[in-house]
Amino acid sequence: MMSHLIGNRVRALRPVLVVWLALVLITLVSALESTQPASIYVLGAIAALTGLKAFLVMFAYMEVSGAPLWLKGVCSAWVIIAIGVATAMMAFPDWSVDLAQRFAA
């Protein structure tokens, strides 16, 4: 009886554990990538891994996967826009400083 309950709990936790292990692995890969000389390719790889982590957390832990379609779209768009803007600001620092100064004036 008790082993049956434990088995059910382990099966229920398996997807959470798989996502957690994926997040740890992606974090380690990102950390290793960040030690490479700075280039647009390294920046792109780290940004892509960050976006993947955001999607994993959002859809696995925040349970957006069971949400209505419009909410999935809004959450997905938010991640894509946030990663895109952050990547653009790091890839083109002069452009982002100019833009910030225009809005500050």
C-alpha cells in the first residue's frame, strides 16, 4: 500500500524533476559559454538559452501550458520581446545609449 503511494508521488514529480535537470544543464552551458571571448554568436547563444529557460519555467512551473490560448500567446510574446530587446541592447550598446538619451531629454 505504502509503496503504491510512493510510486504515484515519484511519477507525479518526474516531469518537474526533468525540467529542473534541464534548467540546471542549461545554466551550466550558459556559464561555460559566458567564459568565451565576447562575440555576437556567444551573445546569441546565451540569449537563446535564457529564452529557453524562461519558456521552461513559464510552461512547467507556472502552469501556463494549461492556460487559455491567449495567455500562452501573451506569455510567449513577452519572453520573445524581452530577450530580443535585451539582446539588441547588448549587441548594439551605442544604439541603446542614444535611444536612452533621446527618451531622457
